[in-house]
Amino acid sequence: MHPGLASLGALALSLGALGLATDGFAALTTEGARRLAAVRDAPEVPNMRIETMAGTIESLPAMPQATVVEFIYTTCADICQAAGDEMAQLRDRLATGPLADRVRLVSVSFDPARDDPARMADYGRWHEADGAVWTVARPVTRDDLDTILDAYGVTVIPDRIGGFTHNTALHVVTPSGRLAAILDMDDLDGAEAALVRVLQ
Amino acid sequence: MIARVAVGAVLVLVAIVLRRPIEALPLTHVLVQLPMLALAGAVLAPVLPLGRGEWNRGGWACLIVAGTGIAFWMLPRSIDAALSNPLWETGKILSLPLIIGLPLRLGWARAHPLLRGVLKAQALSMLGVLAFLYTHAPVRLCNAYLVEDQQRLGLGFLALALVLAVAWVAPLISPRAAPRASRTPREIMA
């Protein structure tokens, strides 16, 4: 075979393989890939039972409402506290306007061993989550936790100082239980736009 | 022949057996384990009846395949996938020797010295860009690793770039390498 032809063949295979590996050169990281998948495919998330800070059981996602889910652990010093503030702001923004009462906000703890309802209630109090629109909750079992983290695409790793690091984000779930958008924690405009879109 | 197969097998075995501690840090995952696996394929290249045909003249086809493999395993999402999915991990252990190490050597052996120089320069600049990216990125590029470990990998890229730069430039400034002052190309032609 002529070397030029062999090279062209290799080049075509190369572009095809790299295109497949990056969703058409659109996502180089796992985080980018899961955000792209949410927008492109809106995968269904499993309907799970979670225990809230009030000790009650409710469903995640909160069908037939739209749900904004974020993942936290209450003993976290920095990012989860900032996430709580952002969630409070989002709650306030949704309170008036066409989206009022149509959205449930849930902060899910991925440290259910430490985060019992009392601790979650403390976190709720710090950030003025009263349970009406926004609640703090934890998976009921260890398996549920793994199922939820896997479905939403969240990876939790120990941070070597007794806490955790994870890919923090706002997850917007449609009223029919599909994960339709994943946004930066502080992208409240984006979250609101996504909610308008899924509630149309 | 047997010695080379043994060396390749030992490299792959060590990479597999020690994968937990090696993969715990991105620095050792990317700069120790991946090169070990690629080396396992490279040591086999000279004794395999491959890459001698006309199709591999100039080494281009093999180098393109190897470059693709390198680009693929440079994607942070590939590294994440290898850590979370055993199928990807198996694919990594197989593809590093077969898609990178082996073709890299088969192509390199037949590459024009000019092409080798270009690829060396390209490798150095790429490592420099990676070093900057991994030490300065405000976000984590792998979900499986901490940001401080990501920065250490960036410093590792920088160190590797410096070592390779010295290794590749040193022969060029040795007394025997350069044409003598009295024999410049213009004089030779004249």
C-alpha cells in the first residue's frame, strides 16, 4: 500500500476515534460530558425515596414539580456553605413570578452517616431553608446513595483533611423526572432559564 | 526476543499489580503508569515482523496511530473512565502498549530526522502547555482527583519537559554534532 494512502486511512480512523471519545470534539472532561448529555439526551433519573431534615420521607425528584438538586455534606467548611447561599438566592428568585410553587429545591447530603435529620436541620437553619420550597435531605440507604450519585453523575472523593471534594453543580430535573440541565453552582440565571424551559 | 517479551510482560504486570497505589495520584498515574505500559509495547517493536512494509515508509501511518492514542489518553475524561469502569481500565492496559508504544517505535524507526525533530519540538511545547494548564486551571479536570494533585501533575509535566529538552538538546551542542566552523554549507557548495 502507498504510504500516503495508509496515512490517510490512519488519519480518518484517528479523527473518528477522537470524535467518538469527545462527543464530537465537544467534551474533553467527564464534567463536560455529563453536562452535554443532560442538554442533549435529558436522561431519566431514578425515582428515589429520601429522608428530609424534618424526618419525613419524600420523593426525589419531586414530580410533578420540577426539581433543582444539589449535593452537599453539612460538615463541609467552604463550598457547601456557598452552595447553600446560592440555593437560598435561587429560592428567593423563584418565590415571585411564574415559576412560584412549581419548583422543589433539594440539597442532598452524600454523607448520610454523619448527616442525620438534626444536622441537616442545622444546615437548613443556617441557610434559612424551611422545608416549604427548599429542603435538605439524605438517601435512606447506602445503596440509594450510590444509585443517586451514579444517576446524577456525581463523584465524591475524600479530600485528605476529613472532608470530601465533589463536582458541585445545580441539577435541573423536569416535571417528568428527566435530568435536563447541569449548571455551575452560582449560575442562577442559567438555572432559572432551564426551569422556564422545562416548565413550558 | 524472549528477554524483550519478558521485559514487556513485567512492565504490564507491575502496572496492573500496583495500579491502586499508582493510580491514587494523577502524577504517578499519568507519568509513571502510562509510560510503563507504552514502554511495554515499545520494547517488543524490534522483534515483531511489523511495520517493514511500503505502507509504513516514513513512519507516518504508525506515528498517526500512536499520536491518536496519546491524544485519547490525554483526555481527562478517559482517565476518569479508567478509574471508574473496569472495561476502560482493561482497554487502557491493552491500548497503551498496542496503540501507543508499539506503533510509536515502529514509526519512529522509519521517520525522517526532520520529522523526528518536529515531533520532539511538538512534544516539548505540548508538555509546556499541559504544565501551564494543570498548574493554573481554576477547575478540576478529572472528577477523580483533587485540585492540588492536579497542580502536582502540572509540575510533573514541566519537569518532564525540562528533562526531555536537556536530553534532546545536549547532543546538538556536543563538539561532534555541529558542522565545523570552516565547513559551513555555503563553503561546501562553493
